[in-house]
Amino acid sequence: MDSPPVKRVIVAGGGTAGWIAATALVRHLGKIIDVTLIESDDIGTVGVGEATIPTSRTFHSFLGLDEREFMAAAQASFKLGIQFENWQRPGKDYFHSFGQIGKSTWMSDFHHFWLYARKQGSGGDLSDYCLELQAAKAGRFETGVQGKAELSYAYHLDAMRYARYLRSVAEQEGAVRIEGKIEQVLQHGETGHVTGLKLQSGELVEGDLFIDCTGFRALLIEGALNSGFEDWSHYLPANSAVAVQTQSSRDPVPYTRAIAHESGWRWQIPLQHRTGNGFVYASSFLEDDAAIALLTRAVEGEMITDPRIIRFTTGMRKTAWNKNVIAMGLSSGFVEPLESTSIHLFKTAVTRLIQLFPFGGVTSALTDRYNQVFRAEMESVRDFIIAHYHVTQRTEALWEYCRNMAIPDSLMHRLSLFEQQGHAFQGSDDLFRVDSWVQVLMGQGIMPQNHHPVAALMPPGRLEEAMMNVGQGIKMAVGQMPAHGAFLKQYAPAPLP
Ligand SMILES: Cc1cc2nc3c(=O)[nH]c(=O)nc-3n(C[C@H](O)[C@H](O)[C@H](O)COP(=O)(O)OP(=O)(O)OC[C@H]3O[C@@H](n4cnc5c(N)ncnc54)[C@H](O)[C@@H]3O)c2cc1C
């Protein structure tokens, strides 16, 4: 046994990560542990992080949150995927939806049949076979209708309101919040384990296990424990973002927009009461003033906040769980926001912590297991994001760099397999499914040279007929859905801010 039993858990930081961790811990383990969260209103939160992926829904049901209540509280809208504009080359767009494409068999994924049909001069567009994608393009949405297929969806949410909502849930369940600035991290003289946090007020908050959710500051995991950071900037050179909020000029669309520019990309996240906008860039390729000018010129609607620059380094903490400190959220690492994966990663982190919780004390077997899975998850997200930058025909300096840079072997293998044989796969620690890889790789411009030969074994005419049926079924289903804005207004209307 490396440390004493754990009863008092201290969460340092109250951004989205801190309140997610506190809510999950108190809701599931609140009968056997005490949860205290320290945050400083003076320091505030990063204030971005407003697009999610469908795993949010599973996590919310794990917390027992009511969807309508949460959506109204966070001014949330529905998200069916991301529209990538100008990524392959200017003027060429594609969609990464959360849905499945067509119907796969155990032997071969649907896109192999589509590739074969395409060779025969039929098959249309791959996007014709995805319900979520067609619903997003048409701006339509519905959920919870009995007898109808459920769309795979996520949310756009207001980060500040989301954290506030989670705080109310956590406090109702018994989590204790302390307002104050952490000034000193106290450690055990021999083991180096953290024993307490000293606040500016002089108060000492002692605990057995500490969750570091202090954002990029990483006060405990790095400031006190020097856990080390693996820098991935050579793969993902973007290190800055400028963010601004605008008034909504129309009903929200059910998807995020990610628009590539000469030296970065711009996000547009539509909420019920406003739109979140940002521009992500590498400071070695673009100056801050030029980034601000680009964003403020491009946004739609009146700006309701001043443009704000945020710096980051893409990479991961070498040991996210070190001694009795576990880093979650931005303190554990960050792979830039292109596929909205950060919130997901700390939701899986707290789930994993609950599964491996060190009731009897922290042991290296527990920390090793936790850190192994953390690394696998981070690397798999990293590879997916790199693919968007690397597989491109854009020719400006940033894109030229990304196209020619060395990429991880794991990604190189994936790209060759897809390019040569058309195979995509989802490994056990991979977040993104085959459908995601197929949409993004084809969308970025890789058309596989071959397909699985099984696709050619269908009797003549059968394949065309089967594909036509799938496509027509989707068209009909989308035609019957209400507009996203209208659905939202009756399903989870948020009060005017
Ligand atoms: C440009 C950008 C865009 C992003 N977009 C997305 C997205 O679309 N989807 C997504 O999933 N993620 C996104 N993310 C990531 C997302 O913003 C974060 O994962 C999420 O907000 C969680 O942040 P956090 O809670 O770890 O840190 P923060 O929000 O920074 O919170 C840190 C907390 O620690 C407290 N704190 C710090 N120091 C002290 C101290 N000394 N004493 C007391 N308290 C202290 C602060 O007060 C605050 O409460 C984005 C990130 C960036 C940078």
C-alpha cells in the first residue's frame, strides 16, 4: 500500500472539468467519500468549450441529469456533427456527422459497397446514406418520438452556464464549495503526496485525494509534482485562439461549423441565445492582430464580448495520475478543439477514476492502469485531429507544413490501410468510429484505391436496389422532421438571458 485510505476528495478548480468531476464523484460515491471543491471567482475559467460529442448523452444519463432541464439551463442546442469548410481545398466542404453510414455487414463496412457501386457509375454521394448528415444539412431535428429511429446527437452549450448548472446539482448532492485562491500546495515530507491546499485567506484545506482541475495552470500536477508534459506541437502547431461571442442572427443550425483559412480555422457554435465564435491559429504563422481582424471581419451578428486571446500547447501530461493527484481537464493536456473532444476526455477520466477508486489507498497498479488508458485515449484523439491537417491539398504555409510533416506511425498505418484497401477501423481505446474515419478521410481527399471484393459478389441490380432503398428511407425520414429551431423552442426553451 503506497498511501492511506481515501475519504476526503478535494477538487481544485471549478471550470467545466472541476464541476463535472465533483458532480460525478458526489453522485456516485457521496455516501462513502466527502467531496470539496475550491475555486476562485477572481481567476475565472477558460470560458470556451461549447461543442460536445454524443458520449455527453451517455454521461448525462450516468449522472441522472434531465435533458430538457440541462438544455434550458445551458442555453443548449442540438449538434449532429461538424461541417468542415475549405479543409481539403478552398471551396470544397464535407460533413463529419455522428451517424452511421448505410448498413454494414460483419465482413465489410458499407463504404466498400458504395466504392464498388461508384466504380459501376452508380451509388450517388456517400452522404446520401447517413440520416444525421442529411438532417443536419436540411436543418432539421427531432428526438424522443416513439416508433422512429433515434438520431445520434450531442449538444452545443454555454460553458459558463453549464458549469453553474453542474454546481447546483453537485451542491444539492452534498459537495461543498469553497471560494478562494490556492496559494500553496502542501506535500508530505517523505512521500511527496499532497496533504493540503493553503488559500489566500489563510485557510488550510486538507484531503486524501486531490483532483487537479486548475486548467492550464496545472497547479498541483505540474506546479507541485512536476509530472512532465509531452509536447505535440510538432504535429499540431496551432497554439492560440481568439474567441468572441455574437448575437444570434437566426435560428441555430444543428451542427458546428469549422472553416479552414489560410493560417488556421474558425469555429461557429450556435446556442439558443448567442453564437460562440473563435479562430484557432499557430502564432508562428499568423500574428495576433491579424487573427483578431480575421475573426471580427468574418463573424455574423453583433459582437457582445471583446475578442479574447487564449494560448495553449497541444500535448499531454506524462502522468495524469501522479501520487495522490489526478489531473482532469486542461491540466491533464489538450488536443486542440477541432473535434470537440476535451469535455469527453475528462468525462471518461472521472468515470475511470470511479471504477478504479483508491478506497484503500493509492497504489502504483491503480495509477499505471489509469495512465495507460489516458495515454491511449489521448493518442487516438491526437491522430484523428492530425489527419484533418495532414491530408489536405491546401498550399499555404501552415498547410504545406502539415502536409509534409512527419506523422505518428499509428496514423501512417491507418492512412495507408485506407488509401490502399479502403479499410478503416476502431480499436478498443479509439473514440472515433469507422464512420468518422471514413467521412473525414474521404472528406479530406483520400479516395481508396480498392474496396473489399465481397462488395462485387452481390447479384447484378441487388446492390443498386438496396442502396436506393436506404437513401430513399433517409430522405423520407428527414422530410418528416421539424426544423431544428422550431423543435428546440418546444422541447427545451431557455429563458431569455
Ligand atoms: C480555444 C479553445 C476551444 C475549446 N473548445 C472546446 C470544445 O468545443 N469542446 C470541448 O469539449 N472542449 C473545448 N475546449 C476545452 C474546454 O474549454 C475545456 O476542456 C473545459 O472548459 C474545461 O476546462 P477546465 O475546467 O479544465 O479549466 P478552466 O475552465 O480554466 O478552469 C480552471 C478552474 O481552476 C480555478 N483555478 C485556477 N487556479 C486557481 C487557484 N490558484 N486557486 C483557486 N482556483 C484556481 C479557476 O478559477 C477555474 O475555476 C476548448 C479549449 C480551448 C482553449
